[in-house]
Amino acid sequence: MSKDTSKLINNALNVLSKLVETDTNISTIDLNLLENLNTNQSLNYIKLENDLNNLESNSKQLENFKTEIDNHTKVLGEIEEKVQKLENIINELDAWSIELEAASKK
């Protein structure tokens, strides 16, 4: 073997070593980027989960408000019926009063 062959082999090994080192560095960078992406996505999922929980809570509150409004509407309907009955009684009393007044004038 000649001196050149040894230098060529040494050069080839050095280039291969640098290539492996560069490839390892790039792979490490890629892994770090993937880790950052995963972390960001995890944070996004946590935020979305919190938003979903808030929506569910708000939905339950709205359902409770609807039930409460329905109950108030029912009570209001009952009050309106009673007011109508009172108006009918008042009208009947007015009619009787008019009859009594007319009878007393005769």
C-alpha cells in the first residue's frame, strides 16, 4: 500500500465520521422540533378540553335557566287565568250592580 492509500482511507473515514455526526445533529434537531410540536399540540388539546368543559357547564346553566323560565311561564299562565276569572267576576258584579240600580229606580 502506498502513502496515498492511507491518506485516502483516513480522509474517507473523516468524511464518513463528519457525515454521521451531521446526520446525528440533524436527527437531534428533528427530534427536538417534533417534541416542541407535540408539546404545543398537547397544550392546544388541554385548552380545547377546557373550552369544551366550559361549554358543557354553560350548556347545563342554560338548561337550568330554560327550566326556570318554563316554571315561571307556567306560574304566569296560572296568574293570567286567575286574573281572567277575577275580571269575569267583576263584570258579573258590575252587571248585578246595574240591575240593582235599575230595580231600585223603579
